[in-house]
Amino acid sequence: MKVLAGSGSRVLGLKVARLLNAEMVDVQVRRFPDGEIYVRLLGEVEGEDVVLVQSMGKNPNELLVEFLLLADTLKDLKARKVIAVVPYFPYARQDARFKPGEAFSLKTVVKLVEDVGIDAMITVDMHLHRIESPSKIFNIPAFNLTAMPLLAEYALKTLNLEEPIVVGPDEEAEQWAKTAAESIGSGYLVLSKVRLDDYKVEISSPQLNRVKGRNVLIVDDIISTGGTMSKAVKQVSEAGAKRIVAACTHPLLVGDSVYNILKAGAECVIGSDTVQSHVSYVSVAPIIANKLKEILFS
Ligand code: R5P
């Protein structure tokens, strides 16, 4: 087995390769003067099972094209199997045609990714809300892992967040709040969100009194502009929470998101390395490596 990492996941790819004791195939990626992307594999892949790791968090459009070029080249060069690991799968929030005439973007991206002939897909905390499982949208074997237990354990053990209650900032986050809470044996509650625009949201809940005097772990799949997380932190803080830790799997961290979340009352922001950032304290490499062993060796 060999591992190949695109620009979206160089370090994570290396960590996965080490855990699997697999050889890394280096990749050259550069840009032509007009902006087109050039990729070249710097190693042999013929007859090999190859794991292609490419998160598509920041600059998703560029990383998607790079992924398509790499995956198609692997197939052209006769890799036996190509297992795609896309820890942050892009366009998953546009998982329906909400208004007439809109693109159902997730469907289009899945179609493109599958068309290059990959054999299986691994994602992490993909924004599956209206679609219950990856098998409802992918036609190849697809596995969605979760970083929530890792984040919850980090808050509990490393940050000593004693006996926390877990909070999901909106209804869509119930799945993540539940998983995080169950993994550390705590309770959870879910707030209610109304999105006003790309940056602004309103958050409320009649259950906010449950956080009074408690340590609180707020979990979400994504922190993008931080609008959702900072509003949730503010509500929880005003309701009398003791310590507040804000956690997400995918720290996209657009603009002043971390500043705004801290200013709202969180003591820190933690995330995983599905998207490499200065808050990526938790690595998803072990859960990815374990799933790959299960797929390839069982
Ligand atoms: C949407 O429902 C997601 O789960 C996140 O809550 C959302 O993407 C976060 O975005 P932002 O940080 O821009 O509020």
C-alpha cells in the first residue's frame, strides 16, 4: 500500500502513512501562469493499493481540481485500488436545492469525484444532515468517521473540563453533540439557530438554564465565519456557564472567527487536523488509519 497526499493534507497524509507503515509517494503540484494546476506523481503506483488523502477545506475549488487530476492519474498509471480520504468534503452544506434554480452542489461534486474511478471514500464528520448516511449520496463504498470522541476527550483530559455538559449550537449539530456527550458519559442539549445571512445567525433555546454553573463544551462540525459558534458561546455565557470550550472538527476559521468566539466568552477553541490550523490540537490520523486497515486488510 502507498499513500499520496495532496496540498490540502500533506501533514495529515504523512501521519496516516506512518501509522500504516506505508510508503509516501511524493507529488509535485504547481500552477501554470494562467492559473491552471499541474500535478505529477514522483513514484511508481502500478499494481498498488493507493490511499489518496486530500482535504478540501480552504480553497475548495482548487483542491477539488487537484484531487480530480491526482485520482485520474493514479487510475491511468494503473494503481490497483484508489481509496480516497477526504477528511473535509466540500459543498456538503448545499445538500439540496433550497430555492428554485439553485445547484444541488453536493450531488455535482460527488458525481465528479466518483467519475474519476475511485474505489472507496472516507470522510470525517461530513455535513450530512438531511442525508442520513454517505451511502445515500455515494455509489461507491463510503465511510463517514467522527472526530467528536477525540475532541471531547481532549477537553475532558487535557483541558480538565470537569463534568461538562455538551451543547450543539443548532439542530443540525445534534448528531455531533450526542456523539461527543456519549463518548465522555455526559448530558447534552441542542440550541436553535436561525440563519440571517452568510455571517449572521440568531441562537436561542428554552433549555439554556441547564448550563448555569456548569462547564460547557460546545461542539459543531465546522467553524467557518464563527458566526454560529460565537453566538452560541454568548448565549451560554449569559446563561451563567462556568468554563466554555468551543470545539469543531473542521476549523476553517475565516477572518476573525477565533477572536469573536473568544470575545464572546470561550476560554479556547479546539479543532482537529482535517483542516490544518493553529487550533488543530487533535489528529484524526489514528481513526483514518484504523478504517483503512479495516477496508484493505479484512
Ligand atoms: C451549519 O449548519 C454547520 O453545521 C455550521 O454550524 C456552520 O457551517 C458554521 O458556519 P459559521 O461558522 O459561518 O457560522
